[in-house]
Amino acid sequence: MADGFAALSKLIANLETLGLEASDEVSEKAAENIAKVLDTQYQEGRAPDGSGWAPKADGTQSHLQKSGDMRRNTAVRGVKGVAGVSVSIPKPAGFHQDGTVNMDARPLV
């Protein structure tokens, strides 16, 4: 009977390892796709729901790329060991995401 429990323990350990590897792979693929979506949003000036971002104060279309820093420093990565993705968009993204008293929102996420 002890051999049966040892085999079951080994099977459980193998399944746990497989589960972690699979979640890492899913996270990496999701991160790649989310990065592509964000890049498309910057290119097209669109929110996640597909609507266009509010125009700039001068009436021209916004692509949130005045200096290019925000787009260049946007980072998306899969989180190892966790089924998840980390998205980091630097300042002034928060102002664009929610808008301000003086500026309409231009959401990225």
C-alpha cells in the first residue's frame, strides 16, 4: 500500500509542476497580446472599448505621444507562478485614464 501512496504523491507533484508551467505560459501569451492591444491603442488613438480618445485642446486627434515617453515606457509582462499579467504605464497615464477637471479621459486600460 505504501507504494501506491508514493506513486500518488509523485503524480500530485507532477500535476502541480505542470499547472505552474501552464499558468506561466498562459501569462506570457496574455502579456504579448495585451502589449499588442496597447500598441494598437497608441497607434489608432482608441480606448479599450474601441471608441476614439477625446481630441486634444486644439481639436486634433490624440495619440498620447507628445514626447513618446509614455508609450516607450509602457511595459506588459507575465507574472511567473501566478496566472496574471502586470501592466505598467508611466505618468501621466493616470491623468489620461481618469481625466481631470481640465481634460477629458483617454483611458488605456
